[in-house]
Amino acid sequence: MSNETEEIIGDYRYGFHDPENSTIRFDKGLSEQVVRDISELKDEPEWMTELRVKAYRHFVERVMPDWGNCNLLNMIDFENVTYFLRSSNKTENSWDEVPDDIKNTFNRLGIPEAEQKWLGGVTAQYESEAVYHSIREDLEEQGVIFLDMDSGLKQYPEIVKKYFGSVIPHSDNKFSALNTAVWSGGSFLYIPKGVSVEMPVQAYFRINAKNMGQFERTLIIADEGSTVHYVEGCTAPSYSTDSLHSAVVELIALEGAKIRYSTVQNWSSNVYNLVTKRAVAHKNAVVEWVDGNIGSKLTMKYPSVLLKGEGAHAEVISVAYAGKGQHQDTGAKVHHLASNTTSNILSKSISKDGGRSSYRGLLQVTPKSTGCRSKVVCDALILDGDSRSDTYPTMEIGNSSSDLEHEASVSKVSSDQLFYLMSRGFTEDEAMGLIVNGFFEPFTRELPMEYAVELNKLLELEMEGSIG
Amino acid sequence: MGEAVTEEVLRVENLHVSVEGTPILKGVNLIINRGEIHAVMGRNGAGKSTLANVVMGHPAYEITEGRVFFKGSPLEELEVFERARAGMFLSFQYPASIPGVQVGNFLKKSVASVRDEPPKGRAFRKELNAAMEKLSMDKSFLSRYVNDGFSGGEKKRLEILQMLLLEPHLALLDETDSGLDIDALRIVAQGINEVAVNSGCLIITHYQRLLDLVKPDFVHAMIDGVIIKTGGPELALRLEDQGYDWLDVAA
């Protein structure tokens, strides 16, 4: 481990890194040629190459968002990013075949172990591409398709062409344009009609190289009446220079389908995490985003649901932890585009050691969408005087037959709570850890047990040495 | 009980305490030995709760004069959690709620931090079940969040449950009887009596009715930050009957 890494690794457990072995590594910087080279390397159909190029041009023209943390956004040096790095020549379906360095990394992250115990399928992405991929046989037999996105495009070009960019067009925002131009990896998941996938499927995204850009693209289609739970985790080494993670995730829940998408991102604090996640829910479909943001330098992410069919339901449960030098700009957007659609948004954030968390939400009910119900709850906990929390809720309600509730609270840990817990034998740090874990509990209980335990440990670690 | 050797648990010497610059306690002296039950009575604002809180180490209370010793050692250097681990316990008048933290998990962690040997899973569950049975507490308590949405009586029961599990050497009970119906009072009193056999107990109360069930060895009347009179159980009866005015006059 280099000294540079050690200095800033701090309490972050996943800050270790491997030697940067690569089989193909592009020079830093972005141009139309780089975009074309990526597409050529992947031997893509022409429509994808053209889409990439179109997106690239849009990216170049598109100005940076003039909202959010503009200072940090404008510090991104797009010329100092590696846009493509292949570290293994193919995606293996046995861990034994994965190069040792990379396999060891995923072992340290506990992925193979989790896979054996409780997962239905796993994709492990390292830098730009998946290095490992597998799915349980019984799911495959039922017609479930779970592939890395590159393989998905190769094997199911017609499905990909139909849905890719259908929820999030390349021109949606600057970063969706960037992702569409240089995307690599991510998951492609299709659940056939009526199939219920009982065990969660997981993707794990790991950045290893310095100044790396990771641009995975995920597309999930749940056909009529099917259900699936998709889980993703993310970590990266701690470097003193920045990396960029800019994903696009599109979910399509057809009639009566249910998709739950759970994320705990724990990027190191040198990673820009600028992600667009959006779902379409058709008639009576349910989409649930369970979204945890613990790491990164700046996260901007607002999981969205378009409630397009009558009776559809959206659930967005998110937590954000903003520690030293971090800004978590997160939230949720729900568009009620059909009648009798319902949504729940619960957002909880903690700011500590000068960290900043912002809730940014949009709730829209179109004039024709009658009888909609929605509840939005935002709770912020601020642990010290240096830290900050802001809320930017927007509501556009087009009719009076809909029932909407909005609650927001900002609180501090009370000295009564601390004294009470300390009088029961807990140190001040332990007491803080308990209070913080309790505050996030409505989120944690929605996670698979293994993730919940890990998240609680992580937060307890964050509380250590918190009070002078 | 009744052995010749007395074992001092708490010694309060000429204790003066201020809150935000306002003097509350103005020279309290008190010694509690193991196996003794002391009751402190007094009007609202006399300083009773301050005494309990300052002994436990509440950061808002400033000791301006005097000292407090626990089992012979001065307390001033000990943090609140160290006092708990040393064997001190405060049953709160208004226990704080900790949303999202389940009672069962909280109890296990608390007991683990106070005891030298952390409790083992099955043994602890057995112990916990027995204690809850004594207090007529339903198992569903364990999955609720600590004091969150609890009634007054439920909060007090949870305090006593913690006391039974933590087995303190000094138990400070701050108006544990308030807000309890007679059945709950009986159950709580039973818990206190059990702990009192091996520890020193300081019971802060306004009423005689708890002292009918938990027989004090000493009763202290507190007025305006000092213990003005100490007696046996009969003092509590007189205070209940006649109030505190006669003490004012006597002072």
C-alpha cells in the first residue's frame, strides 16, 4: 500500500487497492474517437455506436447543472479520467478462473461467501467490465436472464434495443449523456412473465485504479406479474485524486410486476457518484428503491419512478450519511402519471464532522391523474454544529382529488438520550452509534440481513472518536 | 443483613450543586450502606432529582463544593458510563426514548457493557425471561423501541427490568412510583425489594404509598437543597400527613 493511500484511508475499511494490471487501458481523456474505440472494442452493432456518438456530442454541448454543489461539480476534470480499463480478458463464471488479485479483492469484500449463502446470482464488475458472473441454474431454467450489460447487448440485441434509453434518454442530463457515450458493464436482467425470483440477485461494483471512471449501465425488465429483488454494492480504494462513477439504471416493471432495487454505496471519499436511476411502473406494478448513500465525495442521485399505469405504486426509502468532506445530495422523484397511483417516500439523513446532506425531491401529480395518494417524510439528524442539512422539496399537484402528505423534521441528538444511554454503560461513541443506527432503522430493516448487519457496523465505526 | 460489618456504598459530603449558575443543592450530607433503603422526600424543586442526577454524573449539573464517593472512591473523575460499569444505576423519572433501537437488543448490549463477563445468548434469554415474568412484562416489549411510545407505567417497568438485569450496588430511583397504578406499583416495589437486599437504595418520592411496599430504613426530608431532617419510616408518614410546613418552622 502506498503512503499516499495510507494517509487518507482512515477508518474506511475498503480503501485497499490492488496493483493496476490491465489488458487494455485507454489514455486519459475523452473524445469522439475514444467513444468510437470503446464501441469498436466491444464489437457493437452500429446503432449502439451511433447512439454513443450522439450522446457524446450532447455531453459536450450540455452545460453543467447550475444547481446542487456547483463548486464540487465544476472541479471534475473530465480530461483526467480513464474512460475504459479492461483488467481481465473475459467474464468468468467460476471464481477459480478470475485473476488472483481481483478474486482476492472480492473475497475481502465477502462476495463469494454471500453468493453461496443467500444470492440467486452475482455479477462482479471490476473497473470497466464484469470479471465474474453467475446465476443459479433453477433461475436460468425458468427463463431468467441475468448477464452483464455487454453480454446482454450481444445475446439479446432486440430486447436491449427496445428498452435501452427508453426510461432515461441520453439527453436527460449531462451525466446520462456521458454514461450513454462511454458505458461499459452493468447488469442486464430480464424476468419472464409470472416468475418470482425468491433470492436476491446482486451486482458488486469495484473501482481499483486511480482516476478511474466507471460508467456501468443497468437495465432491468420485469415482465408481467414477475418479482425480483436486485441488490448492488460499491466500494473503491481511497486515493488522494478523484474518481468518477456515473451510472445509469433503468427499470421497467410491466403490469403487475414488482421490482425492488437495493443499493448501499460505500465509495471512498474521493469518488464523485453521479447516478441517474429511474423506473417505469405499468398498471398495478410496484417499484421500490431502497437506497443507502454512505460513501463518496459528492453524490447526486434521485431515484425516480414514473407511475404510468393505473394502480401502480412507488416506494423510495433512502438514507444518506454525510461525514467529513462529503456532500450527499440525494432524494426521490415520483411522477403520478395515471389515476389511483400511490407512493411513499421516506428519506433520512445524518450529517457529521462538517458533512452536508441535502434532500431534493419532486412529487408530481398530473391534472388527469385523479385519486392519487402520496406520503413524503424527510428526517434529518445533525450531529454537530459544523454540519449541515438542507431540504429542497418540490410538489406539482395538478388536481384536488389527490391526497398528499409531507412531513419534515430536523433534529439533533439530545443530551437526555446520551445521558440515558451512558447511564446504562455505553460510552458516548457507543451511545451515538446506537442512536444513529436507530435513526436509520426504518431503512436498515428493509435490507437483507447481511447488509443490515454490515451497515450497522459501518455506522458504529463512523461514530468512533466522534466526540472530543 | 444485620451483620456487624457495614459496607459503605455512597457517601455524599457537603454537596453543593448548581445548574446554569443557580445553586440547587446547598450542602447535602448522606451515607448509604449496602442493604439499606433510604427515602428522600420533599416538595417539587427541593433538589431531590438533582441529587440523583448529580450522583450519576449528569453533565448539566456542576458541583461547586463537596464530594461524592462510591464504595470509598471519589466519583468526580468517572464518566457516566464508568459509573454504570462500576455498579451505579439510575431509574429515570423521565426515561429518554431511543427510536429504532429494540428493547431486547438494547438490554443485551447494556448488560454486556456493564458486566465483566458478557452474557451468553441462551443463558441471557433465560435470565431475561425470568426477570420479565417477575415484572409481568409481555415478551412483545423486546421488539419495541426503547421507551418509544411507551406509557408512563411501561417506561417505569422497563427501568426496573434494567435494574434487575444490571444488579447494581447503588440504585437511585427517581420518582419511580409516579404514574403507576396500584398493581404496577406492587410489581415495581417487588423489583426494588429484590435488588435492595444486596445494594444501597435511594428512593426519591412524594408519596407514602411506595414506602408502604418498600420499607425504608431512613427517611430524609429535603427542603431548599438541604436535608433538614432524617428519621425512620415514621417521618414519611408524618410528611404525608402534615406536609413540610412544620419543618420550615422548625428550621
